[in-house]
Amino acid sequence: MTGSVPAQPGPVSGRNIRPLAGVLAATAVALTGTRVSAIALPWFVLVTTGSAALTGLVAFCEMTPYVLVKMFTGPLVDRVGPRVVSWAADSLSAVAAALIPLLHAFGLLPLWLLLTLVAVIGAVRGPGDLAKEIMVPEAAERSGVPLERATGFSGVTERLASTVGPAAGGALVALLGPMAGIVVNAVSFALGSLLVALVLPREMGRAVPPGNEPPDGPDRGTTSSPTSAGPASTASTSTAPTSEPAGYWRRFGEGFTFLRGEPLLLTVIVMVGITNLLDAGFAAVLVPVWAERSGDGPAVIGLTSSAAGIAAVCGSLIAAALAHRMPRRPVFFAGFLLAGAPRFVVLACDAPLWAVLVVFAVSGFGGGFLNPILGAVSFERVPRRLLGRVRALGDSLAWAGIPLGGLLAGLAVTSAGLVPVLLAGGALYFLTTNLAGLRPEWREMDRDRGHRGGRGRDAEDSRTARSEDAAALR
């Protein structure tokens, strides 16, 4: 495709790790600050109000706008560009987070205002996280890194933040109080915005021009010439955009329509949505209740989290190094088999602490392989021009149950007791991941491997051709 957009650099021929390192560094500092705040903020509410219900309400107020706003900002990210959205979101998050300790110091932080600021942080963090996610494939291409390796490094970054952040948050809260952790969160957001603005190459993360290819080059999965591309080639052969910019709801509808035509992505979303709900209830309610009733106290929560987190980092590192050579489907379901049901069962069996730590470590190791594979599959199947809106929809649907996980788990434990809920949760986890694996679309995980960003267009063209053939026969 020639002349699609004004001169923009395509993939670099040499290896320059700066683009990928910049995206991962910005992600790391922002996520670490968020994980620190996840310890400090609930503790602040708990010690100031004494109410566990209000503590849970704070988490609900952050995650609900996170999911909802992220769902509807995909078209905005595509139109404005992920670089601008990431910078703006981190900057706004830094301001909102900094206002919490500042207002508290002056005695001007009633609960309603705290909940409002937390909701603002959640609302702007959703688009910011999305923007960083969808810059990963472009950063990998510019850095000359295989996509699976890049998504593996992204998984390592997330796992490290999830391991270091809570440990640092607990130490800060114990030594300096919860407001110190929230200050660290504000500083982390500010640093993340600076990294995006100053470290990433200037031409990276630009908006997708309407009716054209991405600014960094054509869709990588399409190798045919413009003349053989059928209707899709007309926009590609023009030298400048000729159509009016699509409206917001049209862009949103394009993402929804594309996602509806991708059985593999839909199956992944449903399966991950159920497991995310189960994981949220497990972490927010089941593990704390088990720790309290076992007599080990809150320290064991940190031990289990650290065991799983460190092992997950190891799994993600192996995935980053070797995932591009591994068969995806068996590795993916083996990872879910280890990461899911065993954690529920070992707590239900009243096993000794060493056995619990071993199981959590094994589960974390298996879980370390999941996100790199899921990320690579998503980036390969979705055209770059649709990446923001499709990724936003998919992530939001997969995360939709997280705000409800703790509430449902709490009600279930109150009604039925801890052990039955643990066993039921483990059984549901096992059935969800294994029954979903029987569906035929999982074969496409490896079949379309390497066709980055173009498989979706090829599928659309194929479906269109089949429809036209059927009409001709009629």
C-alpha cells in the first residue's frame, strides 16, 4: 500500500529497544503506584471509619467507573491517539491522587469527596491503561522484538508491579501511615506521564487517520497488492483521507461488529470474565476469611500473595523468552489448570501453610503464561485501526464481574460457609476453563499465528465473499 498517509516511519530495520522499554517503564511505575494505593487506601478508610462495608465501597467506586469508562473510550483512543490519552490520563490521575492527602492534611476530606476522587481516578485510569496496552504491538515492531516476547515482557511488568506494589504499600502503611502510600501513587502517575511524553519516540502512538491505515504503516497481516484487496483497497490507494471522520457511535459500533464476528475472542472474553469474577471474590473475601479463621492472621495473606507473585514473574519471564516457540493452546490450558482450581481446593482442605504456599506458587507460575498468550492472540487478530475500540470492549466485558466478585463471595460465605464456597468456586473454575477448551475455535490460536493485525480484515473479506457467493447462487 502506498501513499496511504503522510510520510511516517514504518518498522525499524535495526533493534532499538527504546520504544518498548518506554511503554513498559510507564506501565510499571503507574501499576506499581496503583498496587501501593490498593493497600493504603482501604486501610485508610478502615482505620478512619471502622467499617468494612465502607472499605468495600471504596473499591467498588474505583473499579466500576474503571470498567464502564474503559468500555466506551476505545473510539476516543483510536481517534486521539494512545500516546496523548496515556499522558493525559496519568496526569489527571496524579492530580486526583495528590488531592487526597492534601485535603486530608487540611481536614477537608469527607467520605463523599474521597469516594468522588477515587471514582475520578478509576474513570481516567481505564483509558490510560488501555492506551498503554495498545501501544505494545507498535513498540514491539519498532524495537524489533517478536510480539509474543513483547507481550511476555508486558506480563512480567504487570506481575512485578503486583508483587512489589503490595509489599511496598504494606511497608509504607506500617512505617509512615496510609497517606504516604497515596502520595507514592500520585508520584507514580506523574512519573508515568513524563515517561510517555519524553521517552517514547515522537512519532509513536499517533491517532489512526479516518479511512486509512495506522500512522506507522499498513496492517501487517495483509500482503496482497492494493488491486487485489477488493473494496478495502480503495481507501488504501488514495493519497489523503477523503471521507469525513467517523462519529463516536459509528466507531464504537465498528468495534462491536468486529468483535461479534470473532468467535475465538468472544470465547476468551466469556471464559476470562468468569474466572476474573471468581479471582476477585477469592482475593477480596475468601483468602482474608480463611486467614482469619485459620489463626494465621493478615501476615499469611502477604505470604501467599508473594509466593504467587514471585512464581508468576518467573512464568512470565519464561513466556517472554520462549512463548513464540511454544504451541499456544496446550500451554494456555495447562496454565489455567494450574492457576485456577488448586488454590480453592488447598484452602478448603485445611492444608498446612507450607502446602498452601507451594500450591499458590505453582498456580502463580502457571498464571504467568496466560497474559502473554492472550495479548499476542488479541493483537494478531485485531487490525491496528480497530485496536483501541475492540480492546476496550473486550477488556471491559472481561472485567465486568470484578466489582461484583467480592460482594457475591461475601454473601455466599455468609449463607453457606467458607469451605462449601471454596469447593464450589474451584469446581466452577475447573469447569469453565476446561469446557471452554472443547470449543473448536481454540484451534485458531496457532493457525493464525504471526498474522499480526491483519487476520481480522482477512476474515471480514472472507465473510463478505461468502455472502456474495451465496447471494449469487440464490
